[in-house]
Amino acid sequence: MNYDLVFIHREASPLGPPLFEWIIGKVLKKKIIYDFDDAIWLTDKPKETLLERFVKSRSKVGQICSWSYKISCGNDYLANYAKQFNANVLVNPTTIDTERLKTSTLVKKNPHNENIVIGWTGSHTTLKYLESIANILFRIEQQFVNVSFLVIANREPILNLKNLKFIQWKEETEIEDLSQIDIGLMPLPDDEWTKGKCGFKALQYMSLGIPAVASPVGVNTTIIQHSTNGYLAKTDKEWFETLSELIEKRELRDLLGLRSIKTVEMYYSVNSNKERFLSLFA
């Protein structure tokens, strides 16, 4: 291996102990730059068998941290964990390629159209978070006849909504599909696993000028300044009232959308974080 540095995202192998990382760092004496953007030393499952624990070997995260030259973490919560094993830790927030947005196809919205699309994007593993506010979405549908819902994922959600559209996630149409949304959702429970989330969902919405409503968990409270560039909602009452206000006030949606774009461009774009990321390799 004629490389000076080896960049490892999350793990070299998803199963078993960190054998490959040990060989790279201890046998081949290569400098490891270790990057992770989730609390991968934990599990989001309520219960895990002994076999699952052994196969996943989650304790390897700390070992890899201790063998690394530098560590890149997506937020302060992750960085604080890594610092238990290594002092060379840098926070690199999740970023959006805003240049890609400029060359992507977007759905043009009619400013006179009163129909509102409330949307969510994610994977089958995170659909449970959306489904946790199903009762709120049902109440919204009963209250507002001009509201429909859009879910972009790799599996259909279990939601009792009449005006629900499901789109299979595809990388080539992702941005165009997201641009149909007027209000973006990011509900999360408040636990150790979700504190490691890096806010990518909210940033996706915000980069497209879509006001986001998110749970005040982890980095969400850093990305979103409540009522300035988005909304944070914790209780059922807050979720319902916030969504209702955004549905009723187009000017507010537009204002939050513009501020959201500015937030991403200034703090969470590839361009604004380029030098910080490249410093890992210095």
C-alpha cells in the first residue's frame, strides 16, 4: 500500500471486530483518518441478541478512534465520544452540494396555487420516526382540505392518510422529487442514538428553500433557529400549531425558505466547509 493516509468512513467492514483497521494502522503503519456521522457505537434497536452484539462489535468504534491519526465527526455529540480515545478530533458538519442544486431539475411552483405539500424523505429504518406523528398528520388532513402528503423513501409508510403520495427514492430524481415539498418534516425521539444524527434531512429541505419542522434533538437545535429559519416542535400541540401556521401563511413559508437557503450556503455547504475538511489531510 503506497498510501500516506487511509480514509475510513464508519468502518472497513460492517461485521466483526476491526481486523482491517488494525492491519492498516498497526501492521502497515498507515495514518487512518476516521469519519463517522452517526452514534455507531450504539444501536437504535430496543433489544439486540448476544449474537447480534458480537457480529456488530460496536465497541470497535472506540478502538478505531484510538488507532487513528485524525477523526472527523458530524457533530459535537459524536466528537465528545471520540475525544475519550483520541485528542485529534475535528467536527465536520454534514454538508450539501449547493452547486449540484444549480444544475438540477426543480419543480416550478405556482405562487397562486393554494395546495400545500407536507413531505418527508428517508429510508425504511427511519420511517418509524415519521409514523410517530401519524396522529398529527391525520388531524392536519382533517383540518385543511388543501393539504396533501408526500413520502420519498425505499418503502411505503404505514399512515392512514387519504391524500398521501409515495415516491420510490432514486438518486437521479431525488432533488426534483424533494422540490415538490412545501413544508419538510423531521420528527425524532430524544435518545442517545438520535443525538448522533447530523441533520441531513433538515438540511436537504433547507437547501431547497423548504421550511423545516424538526424535533429539538441534537444538532437540529444548532441548524434551526426556532421561528427564524425553521421551526422546532416537541409536543403534539407544538407540531399541530406549527404546521397549521405554516399552511396558513405563505409569506412566512417564503421568508423561512430564503433564510434556510442562506443558512445552508453560509454554514452547511460543501464550499463553506471545504477548507475545514481538507485540514484533515494536512
